Amino acid sequence: MIIVDNALKARQEAGNPIRVGMVGAGFMGRGIANQIMNSVPGMELVAVFSRRLSNARRAYEEAGVDSVRVVKTVAELEAVIAQGQYAVTEDAMLLCQAEGIDALIEVTGTIELAAAVVLEAIAHHKHIILMNAELDGTLGPILKVYADRVGVILSACDGDQPGVEMNLYRFVRGLGMTPLLCGNIKGLQDPYRNPTTQAGFARKWGQKPHMVTSFADGTKISFEQATVANATGMKVAKREMLGYHFSGHVDEMTTMYEVDQLKALGGVVDYVVGARPGPGVFVLATQEDPKHQHYLSYYKMGEGPLYSFYTPYHLCHFEVPLSVARAVLFHDPVMVPLAGPRIDVVATAKIDLKVGEVLDGIGYYMTYGQCENSDIAQAERLLPMGLAEGCRLKRNISRDQVLTYDDVELPQDRLCDRLRAEQNAYFGFPDTVMFEKPSAL
């Protein structure tokens, strides 16, 4: 990114690289490690956490580093960093606590573990970059409250579609235009996909079946678009989003939406299946000044009232280090919630569910996530998808039925449930499920 590259170059020349710790070492984590180690001057990946040390080692090995140290204490980690070496650990909290680390990249895709990591990192004044839309879409607003109170950045990342959308949104607003739709281009949307149907695709790309299932069944895009809505103040036009199937170019979609509806909602987030250029993102915006409308027509942008802007790619791990640099060097988050949630991702039955069953996780066999406007989700006590795993059913649920808190028993003593209750209380939603006194608010 322009400006960031020169700033990183200056850090490299000064012998003062940004020191980064990474929590998670899966498919995307390994890509990030390789990018930082081999393509980002002025930045060092000094430590990697994984619940399996072999995965943390693999991240370094694939990046060309053949010597790492296993650490079990903060003192050991600090010593490794001071010696210019690289550390792996099974204790994520060490990365949060070490003074020798400037920022963390969280790339686990978890909720409970990631929430604990983020709170510990904030407590030790670390900037955090999330490659974790699931956490952000479930607890992002309250976690930002904690981050703001100590003056650190908690941000989504460049490269992943929400961050690319937000960069495009900021660009369009910078032109003096009014964005009314932030869109994501998909190649497939089938809520009934599961790890069995997606196993072949997962093997081909070296990913986990449940992860690619969350892409295919719509859960991932729901979390992604929820984070965009929370950062822009937008809503959804209807539950699950409009989700048109369209084989043309996104520039041709400007006549498919009702401008008055978009304006009434304060803008909407959405997705389209099959459009070009895919996979990419797009923003539809208005320009009310007739003089500018004339110029836009001259620049072959069409006659309005909606004008199309798009980015024809998202490069995920390639761009994540830029987000770290933006946070550390410029205090500029890629994307953060404006305030309370605008959209929630709600758990929906993928199959007929039976009383007594315990719900499996995101991208598995039992549930998928849909976007719903938060005021409706709260009023109807809809169960957040990010909290569904481990819940025990109190009654039978039919396929495609949205679950509520009244349908389930929550697991005991989860941090994510307490944080969600704090989020509801802090942002003035009516009680959904309340716990004891909020921990720090």
C-alpha cells in the first residue's frame, strides 16, 4: 500500500522492525508467515502460537526458517526475541504478555479462545489485527470498547473481503459520493453444504473441510458482511440479504436495486452469486451534484443514480501485514465497529434437529448463519451463530428454522457469553441473556 511501503522501508533501514506475534497457524496463518518472513521489509514474525507445536513449526518451515525455539514462559519468549530468534508455543497468552511484541495477528477462526486472547492482548497494550470475522461479527463492538480504553487498535485486516470492501468504501466516500451498498461477489451459496460434501475441495487446497464449508453454506459471508455493516452503519434489506444470482458484470447491477430503499436503510450490505469480476467486492454509490453527474458520465461511469466501483480480487494473507503496519505506524484501523452491532449472524438449522442434541460448530453439519438486523435479532431473542456451538437443544427444530435462546441451554462459564451480555447491556439492547455484573464496564 502506498505510504505504508515507505514507512516499513524506514523501519528496516533503522534496524527497528515491527515485531509481530501470530495466534493460529492454519492455511491462512502459514501464508501470512511466509509473506512476512520473505516479502515485508521492516517487519518480523517473532513468535507463533498453535495448539499443536507441529503446526507452529510448519509455519516457519514453509517460510524457510529451519531453527525455532519452543517457549513455555514469558521470560523464555522475551529472551528468544532479544536474541533475534523465533519462538513457537502452545500458550497463546505468552504472545499477549511479552513486551518484545508490538502487535498480534489473530487467525484462529475461533470465538472462545480468540476472545480470551484479544482481552489479554489489550490488557498488555498490544495492537490486534483480526483475520477472524466470526469473532468480530459476534463480539467486535464490545471488544473495541476495551481496546479504546487503553488506546490500542483492534482492527479487521486488509486482503480479506470485508477489509477490501472497507478500503473501497473509504475511497468512494473520499470522492464525495455516498455509498449505499457494499457487496461481496460469490461463486457458490448453498446453506446445506457440509464437511462431507466439501471434503474434496478442502483436500485440493489443503484446507479444513469445516472451514471451506462455512464459505459454501453462507455462514462466512454473513459474518463478513455483518462486520462491514457494523463499521459503516448499514443494514440488510431482508434476513439473509438479497443475494441475487447474476452472471453479468457488477457494473450492470446498478439498476437492480431500489435507491429509495437503500437510502431509507442508511445503505445495505449484500452479496451476489456468479457476477464478474469474481471473487471481488463492489460498492454502489450516489452523487447528487448535477455537475459531478456530468463528469461521471464523461468518465464512462454511467448516468446514475447508482454508480459502480469494484475491486476485482482479494488477496487475503498477502495484504494482512499492511494492516499491522497501518495500526502500529499510523494508528489507522482497516475496519472497526462504529458503535453497537447493526447486524447479527443468527444460527439456523441446516437439518432437522432433535431435542437433547448438542450443536456442532461453524461449518459443520447442524447449523448455518444468516444476517439479520440487530434490532430484530434482539427483539426475537435469536441465537448468535458465534455462540451456538456446544448449546444443547431443549426442543425439536425444523430445517431452516432460526434458533432462539429459548431453544437451547448454553454451556456453563463461557467468556463469550459473558462478553455478549456485556455488549447487549453496554449498547442498550433489551436483556437477551444476562449474567452477573459485567466484568469491566
